Amino acid sequence: MNKVMKLKKYTLIAALALPMAAAAQTASVTFDTDDYKAVSVYDSWENSPFRSGTLKGNIAVIDNHLNQVDSVIGEAPNPTEKILAIQRSRFGSNQFGARIDLKTPFSLSPTIQYVHVLINRPIEGRVMLMGLGKHREPEWAGQSPETEQFWEISTTTIKANRWTDAVFGIKGVSGVDIYSLVVVPECESPHEHKRDFVAYIDQIVVNTSSAPLIQYDDYPTNFDKESTKATRSDRGIKTVSLGGKTVTVSSDPTSGDPVYRDMMANTFPVKAGQTVTGAITIEGTWMNSFLYIDYGQDGKFSYDINEDGTPAEGSDLMTYSNYQGKNSRGLTNSSANTIAMPSFNIPEGTPKGFYRMRFKDDWNDIDPGGASSIVSNGGGIVDVRLNVHEDEVSVKEDNRNGEVLSGDGSALMTTTPFGRAFTVKLNPENGFAYNGMRVRHGYNLDGDSLIHSTPQYVDHYVWSKNFDENDCYTIPAEWVDGDIVIEGLFVEKGTEITYDYPLNIEDDATMSRSDRHLDAVTMANKRVDISNDKKIYHEDMSQTFLVAPDEQVTPTFTYTGGWMHGYVYIDKGQDGVFDTGDITNGVISDNSDAMTFSFWSGDNTNGLSGYNSNGVNLTGSERNVLNPPSFTIPNLADGFYRIRFKVDWNEIYAGGNVTSNNHIINNGGGIADFRLRVFSGSEVNVSVESEHGDVLNPFDEPVNGTTVPFNEALTLKVVPATGCEVEKITVTHGILDAKPVIIHSVPQVLTKTYTYQDIYDGELTIPADIIDGDLAIVVTYTAPTGINAIGGNNLPKVIYDLQGRRVVNPGKGVYIINGKKVMK
């Protein structure tokens, strides 16, 4: 059979030091300078000959002989002068490596950080990183700084004989400092290797970016994936669909949108042997559609076709609407202006798993990387996952110190229907409790989570506070998308971890789209603007909404984008978690921390599409409503509570929607946490400390010991004693005698400091939102001087020039002191 052969394209993208510098760095080591203390070999195996001194490891900083220009990228991936060399010994364990003692320790954090290490070694595979350090709290004073604090396998695979950025995601409890890093260049069993080899290490960076320093790109495009933006607003991808499932890419395509979209959180379920139809809807006309599936999972899309235009056997090009006047069935099109792709078959015998699938909106070009005109034509590329599944998925547990049972207390089932929710129960052994559980779901569960950057499984952590009173949790249908392993996080009683206001995403997660973002929230006559619209989660405990019990309020969201829903929560129990409680047909029960929502389709008993929190059924386009109904503040005790505003799609749980179809990151949602002050009174108490002056109200009456209206701006007249000037005014406000001062990360007391620059004509106005409780005002003055002139050492404390600027060390000239001009 004659074929029209298209060569596969390979692209190497080198993102050298410049992109990494954009991420916040907490530590870095190069071997060109002495920015490290020492290097040595390390082995965690207690009987290692390298620990006993029987053998001495070979490690040294040497000249970089691996700084050649790469023929593909046209530059040297690692051009530094010095690198670290270590001999990987067959006599060491699989935790034998290069120890780098840091000049400046860095701290672990519950928020994930990333360690980047450039490695060049002669074999392909993963590497390991260990961190040595100690707790800095006094009770850990005896802990050695050589205590192993973490062990992590790289998220990236090391290429043989090529500089590769090994990326390690690390996090831990606060208060742990890392003094040394151990790079393990080969962490498989040492018995697999009959000879030693030399590995080279360089450019260690700790920062907040997971992007590899050097990137050998899977599934390349013929333009830069990260930076290329659409240049026209009359064309663009709106939706992609397959087998009856549709995913929105952009409801309103516009210039500035990314041309390439990685939407791997979205999966399309199919079965082997099934006939399916793929489709793209677009803004505009005169474009063509193409669909590819990498069944070989080799990191690239082949696109061979036969002479008649049909895809060749083994080609990753599945279907297309038009190429050289024909569609993928070899039929001549009456017009090239078509995006309708013929149906195609999922091959019989296709193994279950996740496969990379690409939708391409382009003009008359089957290259999966895009035609040279794809940007100027207003086209685009969207990568998603195809889920080839079976009718049943396997269910296993992997536990110590407890067991996972079915929800009714019986043994855990071994299989369950694909796409159907089921309930499990955690049963700790005597003397143990649980922090929660890890649910790993997908395919290749014992292997790599990524096959050529295509996720094969996802780990979801469900914390203890999400379980019901019977220690049960219902695993949602969206997680039953492949095989499942459940690990109970069992711990000794008394060592359980508490989690304040858990999220279903990392708190520093950024959104994957630019056409949607949360801009502001408004309630109770207060608007709070969101400063960084690229982040999903926002927290600002200095912003407080002031309300009274039983007050009716109307929350509104200012949001760029469309087709999203609004939700508001108050932690009524001040227990560090937003409890969803019971909600049926839109009616919120008293045990729920959800206050109001614009739409939710869950827990409805009559099969209707969904409700808002007023119990109103919404259908069709009515569901496209962002702002939720007004609600009444519960009859809560006076205090400060956490309030959460959330923009999400059809998800009542406060942590955010993380289902594959409507992930809050991919949908451009937002979560914002602030303080809510519930106060039943009308006035607050004021106390004043002012040793060298008076603090009066506008009627020249002392303020100390008085009461002032709650939530109303307060103007103070500050009258310094003769020779004194105001230096600063400290206002402590809130519940001054609160114990504890912070309740589950919600401050009950805050302090605001004003300086002399905030005082105008002797008056300071404290805004209404500071008057949220009792006030303790402390005025600090410059010391009295009794000086009336400038000369010698008799300089007054506060001097101004003729422009009204404060001067510390005046030279010759004219100055203003006590309202009078004085010449020096």
C-alpha cells in the first residue's frame, strides 16, 4: 500500500536560568562559587562501608567538561564553569549519594516547594533527594541537624547522558530547617548494576516553580506553548467534545487567549471497540478540525495518511474534517469550509488507560504541531485525556495500623462499577486514630504517575474532618475513573493533625486560563478587591466584613468571565472547617456552614436540574447565574469568624471542584477568605495611653474611657505637650481580652499603626472598618526638648523644610519649627 509519509517532529525547549528566576527562591547552589559549605558522600544504610570508613567515596568539584552546545537547541544546556562529580558505587545502598552542606539553611513549609537539581548520568530513570535537618523549637534542641527529614523521588525522568532538571516537590511541618541535601543519582536496587558510574550535579535551586529548568518537550507544537497568544477575536475554540461529552474551552474567544491549552484534567471516557464522534465548535468560520490519539504513549503524535486521504494503519491521526479537499474517510468535500469530523472507532483490544488526545483547530494541515499560519488564522490546540475503561474497576487497600472497609462495615469490595460513587469506612486498630485517607485512582497505580507528561493517576487526600460521625466518606463518582487504591492515614492516638479550612488544591495554585478571574467581592457595604487575579486562592485576615446577628446581607462577586456559580460560607462553629451539612433541593439546614449559593445540582430528590439556596429550581440558561441570593446572618455569638467567597462550577463543597470535567483551576474559579465580625451591640469602648499629650474627640473632650459608635469612622484630635511631636499612634482593635487571640487562624485582635504623616491639621481619622471592637490607643511622642532655636547641639527632634518635608540632619538654610521660620 502506498502511503503519504509525514515525518514526526521533535522539539527541545530549553528554559534556562531566566525563567527560574521569576519564581521566589529560598536557596540556590552553584559550584562556580563557594555558596555551599562542603560536599561529601552519604549513605543512609547503617551498615554501609561508607559509614564505617571501610570505603571512601569519590566526590569532587571539577571543571565542567559537559558544556557543549546541544545540536538541537543551538546552545549549551549547562554552560557553567564547575560541576560536582560523584562515583555511584555498587557497594552503596540505593540511598547512596552526594551530600551538599548548605551555607544558608532553608525551611520546610506545609506549602509545597520545589528543589531543582541539574543531573547528567549515563542511564535513564528517576533520582532521589533527601533532606537532612532538624526542628528549631526548643523542645527539639537535642535533635541532630543530620536527621533525615524527607525523601522524594523526582517528578521528572533523567535522560541518559544529557543534562536534565530533576524536580522534587517537598513540603513538611513548619519549624524544620534543612542544612544539607543528598542527591541520590540512582535509587533503584544496587544489585541491578554490575559496575559503577559517574554522575554529575549542578545548579541546585529551591523555589516555588515546578517548571523544569531544561525541558525536552513531549507532544511538541510548532510555536511556543507557554507564550504564544491569539492575535484575533473573531476566531477561536469554544468547545471540544467526544462521545457525548463536551468541555468548554472558552465561552468568548478573544485576542490574548493562549493558542495552546493543556486541559489534561479533562477526560473523555470510552470503551475499546466503541464508535465515537469528535467535534470542535469555534468562533468564526473557514477553519478545519483534526483529532489525534497517542495510543503508543510515546510522547508524540504520528500523522501518516494513505494516498486516498484515510489515516494509515498505526497513525495517531484519528479523524479530520478537511485536508487537501478530503475528509478522513477519503471523501471529497463540497467545500473546504467544514469543521465536521467523521466518526471513528476505538480499536478493539486497546488496553485500559489514559491516553493523550489532541483537538486541533487549523486550516488544511494535518501536522499535529500546527500549520505555520495557525496563529494568524485564529486556530488553536487543546490537549485532553482519553480514558479507555472497562465496566468494572478494581478496588484495593494499602494500610498499616487499621483497615478500610465498605460503608456498611463489611470487607472492602474488590471491584465497583466504573463512574459510580461508593462509601468507605476507616477502622483504626486499638490505640490508633486517623488523619484521613489517600485515594489513588486511575491506571498504572504502582508505576509512574506520568507517561510522557500524560497523567495516569491522581492522588486525592481526604482529611478526617470530611468524614461523618460513623467514620465514613463517599468517594465521588468522578474519582471512580479507573482502578483505585485506598490508603488509610492511621496514626497513634494523640498525634492526629488538625487542618484549618482545607482546600482541594494547593493554596498557591494558579489558574490555567486568562479569560476568567475573580476581581472583587462585596457584602455589607464593603468591597474587597482581589490583588492577584492569577491565583485561585486568596486569604486576607486584615479585611473584615462587619455585620449584626439576624442582619440580611447580599453578597456579590465581580468576576471576569461567564457561566460560573457563587457560594458563601461562614464557619459558624469556629472549628477550622466549613461543614457542608445537609442541603436538600436547595434548602440549607442549620448544621451547614453554607450560607447561600447560586446553583447546585446535588442532593435533589426529584430529578430536576438543580437549585439555588432559596430552593428555586433553575434550568437551561437560568443556571448561568453568578451572584447568589441574599441571606440572613445566623444568630451567632459576638466574635470574628472566617467567611469564604467561592466562584466555582456546581460544587457545594468549600474546598473547590476538582473533578476532571469542571476543575476549579481549569474553569478559572476563585476562593477568597476574609474575617466576618458579628457584633450585637452599637458601641465599643476606647482606652488611651498618651503620656506627652492629649487625645480628644472633635468636641475637645477626652476620648479615654468613653464609648464610640461601632462601625463608624472615628476622628481624634492629638494635642502634644509643648516641645513634643507625635511619632506614631498604635490602634489595637477587636476583642481585646480574647483567649485565644487566634481561633483556627482567624485573629480576634488586630493592630494598626499610624505615623505623623497620617495626621492632618492635628487630626487622625480612623476608618469605620477598624472600629470593629474595643479600641486600645497608644500614642508615642518624641521626647520633650525645650529647644527654641537651631545651633550647635541644640537641634529639635522634628524639623521641616519649606516644602513641608521632615528633615533629620538640617544643613544651612531656612526651616519651619513650631510654625515659625528659623534660619540656620
